[in-house]
Amino acid sequence: MKLIIDTDPGIDDAMAIALAHAMPEIELIGLTACFGNTFVSQSSRNARYLCDLLGFTVPVAEGAALPYGETDYAPSANVHGPEGLGAWRPCHKSARIQHSPPQNSSWIWQPCTKANSPFAPSHP
């Protein structure tokens, strides 16, 4: 099964990403990172760091930075820590950790346009 995980990598989502990666029946094809447990920029860094830590490469697209209609957002650092992964401070020095610009996220919608996709448009 192909899977895209929409995530705000805190402790809980880090475990979900690791589990999805470890399951042979799941083909993890990408991650989308948004605000939540931390700011969106930190969420996308955490997502790329987790991919590097677990030894796999998938695209990471940075998504929403704020709740719809809001102009401000403040994550709760007392739950998931200042960087979203608890008291653990990830080292973001890997060469593979690079930002994927939003315009380079065709990997999200392209699989949906294939004829055998459950999301492909159908005509009577």
C-alpha cells in the first residue's frame, strides 16, 4: 500500500513514521509537514531528520504554517519539547536534509491521476 503521511513530527508522529517505514506492506512515498507540535519549519526539519536517522529517502513537502484564518500560532513546548521531539535535540547536520520547495510537490498529486488509483477521475 502506498502511503503519504501528513505530519507534525513530535514524539507520536516520529513513532508512526518509523513504524510505517518498518512495515514491508507499506510503501512510504512521502511526508507532508505542517504546524502542530512545533512550528512548520521545525516540523519539516524533523521529518527530514527522521528519514535520515531511519535510513530512507522520501520527498518532504512543507505545508500549512497556521490554522486556517489565523494570523498567529504558538505550539505547546511543554508537551513535545522546544524542537518537537521531546527532550532530545536532533542534529540537523546531514547532507540529505534539504528543504523541498512547495512547487516541487507533484509527487503528492501525480499518483492520484493514474488510471488504477482509487482517486483517479472516473467517467460513466
